[in-house]
Amino acid sequence: MILKIGIVFIILTIIISILKKLFNYKNYRKYNSQDEFNSYTTIDDCTSSEDIKYKLNQAEEDIINTIERNKKQIADTIRKVNRTLDIAWLNSCDKIYRIANTLDNNLNYYSQRNLEMSKFQYYTHLHFRSMLAANIVYQNYKKMDECFEEINNFIVNMKSNPIFKGDYKNQIYKSKDQIKAIRKLYLDRVHEMNHRTEILRDKIGKECGKKGYKWWLERTRHKR
């Protein structure tokens, strides 16, 4: 009886694993067109339980934590400068960056190893999810950059104003420096992910047989 239960459990585990891979592949195919890609911008859809999990390095952790601790002050500063600026990125920058970090490190991990035909669907899905995440990171970088530039302009215009001194001045400069740091972190990550998605794309084309080569051709057609 125990043996039969064990066999049933193993069979169910295999079936669930197969269904999960099929679901991921269908999602990848579903959002493969450029229009759908551009409109599909939820960072949670970039995650997978099959990814190797990675932590941030200490420098990244310090910058992210600084933003998290000072969200209210940064938001207040931005509102003083220009109330029309989009500050939604403040509430999502931690989550987005951590997911992008895991994806980028998975790209790096597989770019240094021989790919396996049995994991073709995972590789292509990782490639797609990483491109999507890089797009989300870049869109948020642009919002940060707009805030940073507006604060810079504000500082230039306020330098001759008597009110621009003491704690008021210090808070403006402090928020500007914090946004500058997270802005650079995001832009560097975009560049890294764009480079590594290209490496993985080419490796899939070379190391995953005819299926991989056909997939590669579809994604490089515009470059030829």
C-alpha cells in the first residue's frame, strides 16, 4: 500500500512539472508579439520558481534600503519641485530591482554554461522574461531621471532665493543624491540585462539544436 502511494505521488509530481513547463511556454508564446510585449508590464510576471535566487550585493542593498527608509522625504521633495511628476516608482523600486537582479544573475549563470536541449523552454522563457523586466526597469529609470532633472533645475532656480538654506536646502540636496544613486543603479542594470539577453539568445541558437536555431532566426531576422 505504501509503495502504491509512493508511485502515485511520483507520477503526480512528474505531471505537475510537465504542466508547469507547458504553462510557462504558452505564456511565452502568448506575449511574443511586440505590441503585446510593450503593453505587458507587470514585474510579477517576470518571475519563475525555476530561477536560481540571488541576493543583492552590499552596495546595491545599501542604496535600495536608503530609498526605502527615506521614501516619504523623497516624495515630499519631489512634490515641492513639481507636483505633476510621477512618483509611483518609489513604491516599486525595491521589488523591481530585486527581481531584475535575480534575472540578470540567471542570464549570467547560463551564459557561462553549455545549454541543455531538455531546458529549451526554460531558456527561451528566461530570455523573454528578462527582456520584459529590462523594459520595466528602463521605464522606471526614465521616471527617476525626470525627477532628478526637475530637482536639479529647481536647485539652480532657487539658489538666489533666501528661503533656500538650512534644513530646507539640505533635504533637497539629500533627496537629489539619493535619486541619483538609484537612477544609476537602474540604468546600469538595464545595460547589463540587454547585453546578457543577447548572449543567451545566441547561445540558444547555437546549442539547442534545430529548434534553438529556428528560434534564434526569428529573433534576429530584423538584423540581417
